[in-house]
Amino acid sequence: MTGDKKEKTKDEIDAITDIDLKKNELEIKKSAREGYMDLVMSMQDVKSFNIVKEHENKLYSAWPALQDEFEPTFPEALLKK
């Protein structure tokens, strides 16, 4: 996940007049929602679930929050065994 596709709000999408661009934005919103739901369903503990739940259907902010919490940062953990 690169986060290169920014999810627009409903109001921003409603303001788009180009039909193809609007379809594209709706598809991005649908994909982000499905990805968020997959992420919620994959959580195996309460801590992870609560981190994801705090981001209320925002996949592109939920994933980095999980990485910040669980990704190792000290040198010993980063070394491959």
C-alpha cells in the first residue's frame, strides 16, 4: 500500500462534473472501504482492532498506525536471522 490514491470525501466526489473522473473516485472509495473492512476482519487482538477502529473507514491512515505501533524500530529486531 503506497497511499498514492487519496480518498476524497463524499462532498468532493459530488462536486466532480467529469463522469469518468467521478467513476474513478467512487471506485477508489469502494476499494478503500473494502480494504478497511478486510483489515478490521483480520485483527486478532483487541489492541490491533482498536487501532484500526480509531481510523473510521480510512484505510490509508489505519495501516500506517498499525505499522507505527508494531513495526520493530530497534537495530536488533531489524537484523535478519
